[in-house]
Amino acid sequence: MSTPDAPENELTADEGAPGTPGTAPVTPAGDEKALPADIAELSYEAARDQLVEVVRRLESGQGGLEDSIALWERGEMLARRCQQWLDGARERLEDAVAARRGEDGAER
């Protein structure tokens, strides 16, 4: 259950088990190389879907060399955007596990 103001690609802990307090939404991890705005604004799912389409078009073998190079470059940027989202989710999971371990240790 996300809030009406939250983008559809953000998940919060209150979407999981009932009674779990909400936490910060999943966000992409930072990256030292900036992406073009049209790619940087994509959700994980949108970037993945576009990447699948790029791969399909490249595998079809249609189009010239210049088109293929442009598609490849876009695919690389889309893959990087997907990885940013996955890295952000991994960081959040690691933080949650560490917090849980800290709570378990404090109870002993």
C-alpha cells in the first residue's frame, strides 16, 4: 500500500507483513556517472522493459551499424539504471538485516 503521492516504483515496508512500521522507500543507489534525464527518471520496471526491447531489436539483426551502436549504448545506460535500483534495494535490505540483528542483540 503506497501513499497516493509516492511513485508506483517505490516500495515501503508497510507493504510487507502487517504491523511492520513503514520505512523509507526503495531508491536507486547513487552513481558517479550521470545518466541522461530520460533514463535517470525511469523506475526499475520501466528501465528493465526498455532494456528487454533493446536486446530484442539487437538480436533481430535488423538495422544498420549506426543504429545498432546507438541501441547498444542505450542498453548499457538502461542496464546501469537497473543496477542502480538493485544496488539501492540491496543497501536497504542490508540495513534492515543489520537493524534486526542490533535489536536481537539488545534483547539478550
